[in-house]
Amino acid sequence: MTLRNWEDVRGDTVLDADVVIIGTGPGGAAAGRVLAEAGARVVMLEEGPARPMFRPNLAHTQRYHMQESGTMVARGRQFVPVAAGRGVGGGSLVNSAICFRTPPSVLEGWKPVLGGDDRFAPARLAPVFDEIEALIGVGVTRDEVAGENNRILVRGAAALGLPGGLIRRNAPGCVGCGICNYGCPSGGKASVDRNLIPMAIAAGAIVQGDVKVDQIHHAGGAVAAVSGLVSHTETGELRGRLTVRAPRVVLAAGGIGTPRLLHHAGLSARLGPAVGRGLHLHPGSALLGECDHPVTMWRGATQGAWFEHPDLPGVLPHTFNAPPDTLVLLLGNVGLAAKADLQRLPNLCGCVVMISDHGEGRVGSTSDGRADISYAFDPHDVDRIKAGMVETARVLLAGGARRVTAPVHEIGWHDSPESLGKGLANKAITDFALYASHPMATCRMGADPATSVIGPTGEAHGLRGLFLADSSIFPTSLGVNPQLTTMVLATAIARELASH
Ligand SMILES: Cc1cc2nc3c(=O)[nH]c(=O)nc-3n(C[C@H](O)[C@H](O)[C@H](O)COP(=O)(O)OP(=O)(O)OC[C@H]3O[C@@H](n4cnc5c(N)ncnc54)[C@H](O)[C@@H]3O)c2cc1C
Ligand code: SF4
């Protein structure tokens, strides 16, 4: 059995491998597949459970499938909750399955940062996108599972002549139950535990869940081993320390997890000042629309439609859904007003407004190994969120909503985009309820060790044999939901690594 959990480790244990991979999200899974299929002896280590423990319940999901139990927050003038998935499959277990390709303009912008290296140019990556999309079943959301919430945005964008429509997702068997963020109960979502990881295992990889890596050992300027504590999924009871000796380490613990571990393991001084710096979050807020007809926004593909506005580059509105209890919180009323809200819940539709951010933050580590995250909003980003909300209001109103509101302090309801715009004009970022689930760019790829942690091959500037292959390596903010880009970059890096 090569998918192992805490039960398979009794006491301190040592394994030998050609490559050890830390983290089994989109990045780690993609790297593991390539390296195992190339014939390397691969061991993949994952802090969370080996097998999904899904239940449609927020507390349960946070306990088992969110890093740091869903408590991560970026501090600054406004706090931003930061979500990242946990378990074999990482963020793909709890994400909404949206799959955008990296915009060509973003990839072209990376070439100068990489010292002229063009291995990530759009034309060179196109076949890798084709390959990964085929492996994870990417296709346009089917109309029969889209649900009214998504259809409202599609109708509104079409009525206004804006680009957009139903989103491409890796959910070929989706039945539209709307609870992707608690894990897919039907198996309709093709999270990486259902494709890339089984492929790695079939090629001989060992995948070990329930092990939190806390040390990366090196000697003579090169990595030598990693080790971590294995504990019982439920009780936390310690089973022993697992050490994997390997001349190559692929670190893929995610946009927060990778710098958190490098700091905690005492490697940040060696790897340079860029470790943990330059955090981008794709922060955003949301709009709710009230319709005269039933929407039941919690039914249908979780986030199945999008649009963009030509005047707002880097602003990407896409639908979201939320269960009734979360909707009541977003509306923010108490007493009789909350009672009235309960009656309107079935008629609400929703859309998040996510931006490719210019603001930046930093990820450190506390003494007990938790993430210490700070983030400073760029004032233009606040204006772009507001402008995106106004255009989203226009689309929701054109698609069937009668009026709109937002999780913004005392914003109230508005029946026109102009009226919402006036209401937002004097609001500060501290008035907004914000959210981010795309932490990235915290251990950047680049040619200059002063501003990047790894070079274009994925190998660390400061430590031979240490490769990074996850969402932490983007040289910039991405502008689109990152899982597909993460898998493609990790595939390219692992393929080069396997060729040496
Ligand atoms: C609720 C939610 C919805 C999202 N929706 C979408 C979407 O629809 N489309 C999209 O493109 N993106 C979406 N994302 C973002 C996407 O899931 C992430 O960008 C992606 O998973 C990043 O992949 P990764 O490999 O970099 O890291 P992760 O997926 O975060 O994987 C890192 C893994 O490493 C493990 N790990 C961390 N530290 C250690 C350690 N010390 N030892 C061992 N293991 C460790 C973690 O438990 C985790 O499993 C969403 C994210 C969330 C949370
Ligand atoms: S909407 Fe439901 S069936 Fe579809 S991918 Fe999400 S959880 Fe799975």
C-alpha cells in the first residue's frame, strides 16, 4: 500500500528516496506524477489526512481540510482571512474547480524577471496546459448543472456585451450540489487526489499523510534529507519522527506553507531576503443581488460563471455561492432585520470581485511554526475593488436582480450601479469584509537572488538540490485563479529535474 497514513508509522522511521516532495496540493501532485513516471523513487509527504474526510460542515472542514484550521489571517490596516487547503490533494480538495489558463501577458511579463529565459513563454507552455487539462478533465460548466445563480451572471454579461460566460472547471462529473468548498461528495470534481496522485502512486511513489515536515537537512551546500512528526489524524497522538533521505527535495507546501516552513526550518537566512516577501492574495469582496424569483444560490456549480470589463484589467468577477447561515452573516443584520433577511435568502444571487493585487505582504513563522502574515493594501487596489463592484452590480441587475448590496459597513441596498458607486465612494478598506484564498508569490522565481528564491529551473539560488514547485514561485500576482498555473509550472519544473 503506497498511500499511507499515521497507522503505517510506528516509532521513528527512516526512508530513502531519489526525490522527497513536501506537500501534495496541485504543485506537489503534478511534480510527483512527472518524477515517479520518469522512474525516480519518490516519497510525498503531507501534513493533512491521506484520504478525504469530507462533511458539509464548516467546522469539520476547517478542522481536517484547512491549513491552521482555517484561522490564518493577514494583518494590516484591515484583516484579511486567508484560506488554504490541507490533506492529500491540498487546495484542490476544497476549491471550486475553476481552471483559467495564465493570461499570456502575465507569462510574457515574467521573461525579463527570469533574466531573458523564455521557458514559460505562452507558446512553450501551451502543450503543458493541454496535457494537464486533459488529465484533470477541464471543460466548460455544463448548463444543466449551472443553476440560476450562475445563469444570472451569464445573462447579465451577455446583455451588456461583456466577455464571460460559464467557467471552465475540472469537474467533469459535477452534479451541481454547490458544496465544493467542503469537498466534493459525489466525486464529480477531479481534484488531484483523483488523478495526478494516483498516477504517481501507480508509478511507484509512496504518499504519506499525517506528517508535518519541520526540518530540511543539508550538508556541503546541498539538501540531504527532510523530517517531520507523524501524528494521529484525530487525536494528534504522536507516532514518531519520519525522516526521508534524498539528494533532491521538492518543496510544494503552498503560498503560505512554503515560506512558513523555510523560516521555521531556519533556512531563510541561507536562501536570501526574498523568502516570504512579495505575498499577493487576489483579495476581494462580494456583491449580493436580490431577485423577484427564486435563485437558491447554494444549488448549482459552486462558482460557475465569470465576466470581465475592458476598462478594468486585472479585475475578475465570478459567481460565488454560500449556504444560508453564511448569507445571513454577510447581510450583517440582527433582530427583526435578520428575520426579514431569512425570508429573502432563496431569492439572493452572489458574485465575488477578485483583483490581481498591487499590494504586497509578507509571510514569516511564529516560534511554534504557524504563519505570521502581514499585508498592505495599495490604495489603487481599493479603488479597483470598488469599480469592479459597481460593474458587477450592473451585470447582476441586467441579469435579473432587482437590487444589490455588499458586505460593506452600512452600505444598504441599491437599485442602480450609480447609486452603489456613490455609496462606496467614501468607504475605506476598513469598511469592507474581505476574503482571499489565493496566497502566492512568496518565494519567487527570478534571476536575481536579492529578489527571488529560485531560478527558472526551480532550484534554490542558495541550496543545491532544493526545488520549489507550487504557487509560492509566481514572479508576480497572477490575475486568474491559480491551480491550473500551479500544476503546469510544477510539471515543467519536475520534467526538467527528471531530465538531469
Ligand atoms: C476555498 C478555496 C477555493 C479555491 N478555489 C479555487 C478555484 O476554484 N480555482 C483555482 O484555480 N484555485 C482555487 N483556490 C486556490 C487553489 O486551490 C490554490 O491556489 C492551490 O491549491 C495552490 O496549490 P499549491 O500546490 O501551491 O498549494 P496547496 O494546495 O496549499 O498545497 C500545499 C499542501 O502542503 C501541505 N503542507 C503545508 N505545510 C506542510 C508541511 N510543513 N509538511 C507537510 N505538508 C505541508 C498542505 O497541507 C497542503 O496540502 C481555492 C482555494 C481555496 C482554499
Ligand atoms: S458543485 Fe458539487 S458535484 Fe459539482 S464539483 Fe462541486 S461539490 Fe462536486
